[in-house]
Amino acid sequence: MKLTKSIDEKERDHRRFLKGVSSVYTLGGYFPTELILFSKATSISLDWIKQVCSGSILFFMSSYCSACHMEVMEDFIEEFPQFDYGIFYETSEEQFAEHTKSFLGKAHLYPCDLSRLKPQTLVNSVPYALALNKIGQVTGAGVIGTDTEMQQVAYSLLTVYARNNEPK
């Protein structure tokens, strides 16, 4: 007998991949402007997160995660091009270019070892996103298995952007 997943189970499928303790991300702190993406690598600069006009979204994904759907990122980036984006993507060196080619010119792309990023970013699960204001403070955070969850993470940025761009 074949068992099928309910819609609710499918929407929460990404939670199977959560590793370690999943805690609520502390909002208001500044995201680091330098990160070491791999063991024995030099740090990379993320100064761009403090040089944006409307804020930025950082995505944390892995090709080894069955719940990491690139479509959630693609849809959000297409709908809200006014923000800057960073994608931290764990995959093999060979697959990185192939998996991220649709984001060229739309996002800063970073191959990485997520276990190496965890102590630096405090992001301990995937798929995950952080919303940062234009000075680099984290204003939203959460697991992003659906478009709705992605919009909840970015709610503060979307609200501020809409208010600042209302017709006067």
C-alpha cells in the first residue's frame, strides 16, 4: 500500500532537514561583514550589505537538502528586485555554477560549507533567510519552505519599502 503525504506534511517537509537546535534568531544585531566560507580559507568581505538602498536578503541553501527549493528564492527575487541578495549555497564545486546560473547578475553568490558558517552567522538550519536593513541589522529571519514563509521573513523590509515609496 502506497502512503501519500498530506498537503500540510508537504509544506512542512523542509523541517526534516533542520540540524541541531533550531532556535529563534535574535533580531536587531548586525550581520558580520566578513565571513570564512570554508575551512582553511581566507575571509570574504560582505561590505555590500551596508551599501544598499533598500535592504538585503541573505539565503542559506544546500543541494543536499530535499526541502531547499530554489523556486522560493527565484520567485521572491523576481517579485522584489529593489532589494539586494546574497545566496550562500552548499554543494559540490562542480554543481555550484549550474545550480546558481539563474541568479547571475541578480544576487551575490557564495559557495560555502554551512557547518563553517553556523558559528559565524548563527544560522543553524536550511532553507533559511535573513532580512537585513540598509545598515546591516537583521530585521527578519526564518525557515523559508514556502513563498508565504519568505514574505513573513521579509515583512519588515517590504513594509518600510512600501511606506518610503508611497505616492505623496
